[in-house]
Amino acid sequence: MENERQQQITSAVEHFKTLLEEQLERVDRINSAPAPTDFSKLDKLIIGVCGGDGIGPMITKSAKKICEYLLSDEIKAGKIEIRDIEGLTIENRAAHMQAIPDDVMAEIKKCNVILKGPTTTPRAGDPWPNIESANVAMRKALDLFANVRPVKVPSEGIDWTFFRENTEGSYAVGSKGVNVTDEMGVDFCITTTEGTNRIARLAYEFARANGKDHVAIVTKANIIKTTDGKFLRLCRKIAEEYPEIRTTEWFIDIMTAKLIDPKRRTDFKVFVLPNLYGDIITDEAAEFQGGVGTAGSANIGKQYAMFEAIHGSAPRMVEEGRDIYADPCSMLRATVMMLSHIGRVEQSKKLERALDFCMFEDKKLTMTGRDTGATTEQFTEYVMETIAKL
């Protein structure tokens, strides 16, 4: 029994030794990364469109159609190309036993920015093999270190922007834990110096550039003392460089409560937080705006950027034949962020204004996910008609 346990421990140590070596190599790559690409200055910009799974192809079709409309002059002039990328489906990924098959990743890397539909991540009990999340794989492969998620409800005084670290934390090696014995499994949580510094600086630069006077740092550093403690200390250090911005510190559990406190929540402006906490709390925040179906997400790196909905692939909607009623607003909000990121600010503002009008003001059409509401195509036309009037 004792020998068997020692063998199990030795095997686990070897496994984690390999993971630590991989992560230290990643740190070296981060520290030697080239300067960021200025997408607005490229002679030709390529936007890749990945449909993904479930309702993904339907809502990305909506985003592509509106992009083609807003960017028509530059597309005709050859300055912008919108390119469909096939193969990011669960069936193809399972067939290749890869989170993103090599040929698909090669096509993605030929693009500058990606509009990506939701993809299915297998869970225990699913009919699919245990492959890594395509989102996580893309973020790591393209070093998309910042997940940026805005939530805005003007009538409630809510104007939040979340900066979630995207490549570390509990997700860095989330599919590579080990069952040391039948009775104990162990995972790793990763926090690095440069990984934290760059997400913190991005959050504070955004706050300064956009006149936001408050940044909230969110951790669980009182309990997770090593990794969350490091994240908090490094964010504090960055905050010293922005004396005009008020910084507050919050634990993730109390922050989830304060977001639903009407007296406190309007004080929040910008949040910076580790990967897992950011994933959870932005879904809560999206509910104020109308649910995860209304929220877009940006994944920002120095060389690439990927924009997506924050919800899942909704396979049940497809099974029930309701995918034609899928709400495209999440992808369209992501498209707003994409257009701004590539320097097409006027087009970004037009789409954002049209969405605000259609979703919150006019509301001539509503999305219910069923035949009681509009179809994806009908709502897309509604938004385009609104843009044309602006």
C-alpha cells in the first residue's frame, strides 16, 4: 500500500513538473513578445469568421452581414477582407482529438482579427472526448491575454467594463490536472508577473483614456494567498502610476453581492480580475443588460484579437429547431468592439447606437428564442435598417 502511494505521488510530481516547465517557457515567450500591432495602419486587414457550434453559425452570419454593410467601401477597395474559416466544430475537433485542429489554427493565424461563434466544450458524460476548450486553446495559441466585457444599462446607471486575465489562473492548465489517487484530484492555478502586469496596465490605460475614475481589483487574496495575493500586489503597484484614478480592492464573494446592491453598483466603472472570477462575474453582470445573449466579449493580444459572444452554443435550440430564433445581439455587441479595435470608430459607434435603439428604446422586434419573437434574420435586418437612418 505504501509503495503504491509513493508511486502515485511520484507520477503526479512528474506530471506537474512537465506543466511547470511548460508554463515557465510561456513566461519567456510573454517577456520576449514583439510590440503590439496597430490594426488601423495595416495596408490590408483580414477579418476571419468562425461559425463554431450550435447557434454559432446563425449569429456569426448576422455579424458578418452587418460588417459587410458597414465596411463595404473598404472591402470593395481591397483594404479589408472578410474570410470564412471552416472546421471549428465539435465534430471536426473530436475527429482530430484537438481543441483546434492544426489546419484550422493555420487559417486563423492568417487573419488579423477573428469573429467567433460559441463552441462546445465537452463535459463529463458528454458523447465527446475530453478535449480542451477551443476558447482556451485559441487564447493561449494567440496569446489573447485580455478578456474585455462591457455591460451598460443607462436607465440603471450601470456602465461597467471588466478586464479579465485570459491566459492564466485556474484555466491555464485546466484540462491537465491529475487524479493522484482514486480519491484525490489536483489542479494548478497560475499567476505570473508579466501576465498580471499587462492586464492591469490595460485596465488602467482604458480607465484613463475613457475618463473612468474608479478601478476595482477583485481577488480572493485573503484565502488564495499565493496566486491571488501576487495578482493583488502587482495590480496595486500598477495603480500607483495612475494617481488620478481611485482604486478599491474587493473579494470576489462580496463583489457578487455588491453588483446587485442598487446603492453601491453605480459607483463601479472598471474591474480587473483573474481568469476564473472574471468568467463567473461577467455572466452575472450581463443579466442586468438582458442576459448573456446580449453581451459581447473581446479577447485582446499584442498581435491578434478575437471577438465573441459570452454565452454557449445552445445545442438544445438546434435540436428543437429554434436556432433560426437565436438572439444575435451578443455577436453584434462583440462586433461593436471589433470595429473599434481595428480603428473603424465611426462604424463602431453607428452599430452601437443602432443596437441601443433596437434593444432598449424602439423595441419594434424582440428576441425570445422561440416563434413568439423575431428570427435572427429579421432582427439583423431591423438593425441594418436602423443603421441606414443614422
